[in-house]
Amino acid sequence: MRRMTSAVLSLSALLAASALVAPAAGAAPQNDRPAAAPAGWERVDGAELAKFARNDGRAQAPAANGLSASAQADDSGTFALKSVRNGRFTATEKNYAAPNTGVLRARSAEVTGGWEGFAFEWHEATETYALKSLANNRYVAVEGNYTGNTQNVLRARSTGAGTWERFTLYYNEDADRWALQSALNGRFVAMENGYTGSLQYVLRARSLEVTGSWEQFELFEITG
């Protein structure tokens, strides 16, 4: 990877994780390796993301209000995920009632703490990442069994990582943008800017390709 510019967040206090009880994921499909990268995008492995995190040439990120991440990734690092579509950071809605407890929404103007933090954990065998929310210490899963406008929503609700919780990470050097593809259904994660109510800006693995800003994100490293 030749150039990956992003920003660093300096955070300083611990956030408490919630005591959510996650539902079982159910039977998962075959855990195949990810598909080839879409045109203009390259797949990012654990070593490349770690190298990116150590790059000294990054600008400062928006203010984090003096808070810090409450967890660390096993391998790659901890990051905040900002939607290109609406310019907001992704947060874990750990206080939402079932069945949407832990749903991910791009709704925060800045990183205020663990709500907007995610540990990116690299899995060598499948060449995928698992994302663990710092808000509740749960892995992000794609809800493939949901129906209607919540089908394939992303929720931080799992205590372990299987196919439901695995993603391929892509980087576009020309645009300096990132994209996530679900290992469960092969779809790219999009931010639902057109939704209203409590699920406005929810993240869903529903796009067949990266069509524009709906599926594009910026990554900001979180450091203690």
C-alpha cells in the first residue's frame, strides 16, 4: 500500500462496556475467502492496516472531548469509522431496545469515546476483519435473518466472530476512501442516509458494489 492518509485521535479516559446478552447467530454459510477487489480498490490485510496505523504523516482528527477507547484490537488497531455520505462517525446504539440493540448508525459529529470506537481484528485464515465495538465489547454482525428495511443491518451483539461477523476491508488510493464487504452475503456496507426515525443513518450490508459515498468511509485511528 503506497499512500493511506487519515487522522489520529488522542483519547484519555476509559469507557465502561455494557452487559448486553447477545442472541445466537444461527447457522452461517460456508466461510469462503473474499471475492476479488472491485475496480480501483485493493484489499487490505492485517499487516497493511497496522503499517497504516504507524504512519507519522497523518493530520489531527476532530476533537474527542478527552475520552479514550476502552478496548484494543488483537492485531491491527482501534479506529473510528466516518461516513463520507453525511460526514458523521459511526456509533453503537447500545441503549436501543431489542431487536435493534447495538445497531450501528453514522450519527455522531465527533468521537466522544467508546461509542464511536471499533477494534479491527485480523483473521489470517479467512483474510477478513472482525469489528469489535468499544461501547459494549461485542462483535459487529450482519443480521441476514432480519427482513424489511432492517435486513442486513450491522449490530454489535456477538461474543465471538464467525462468518456473520467478518468483513473484507478495501482501500481506494485515488479517493483515499475505505469500504467494507460482508463475508456473510458478499454485499458492501452502506449508510442509509434516506432512512428516518431511530434508524436514520443505520449501516446495512446491502450494496452489490461501491456505487459512491453511500458505501465509502474514512478511518481515524484511536490511540490511548
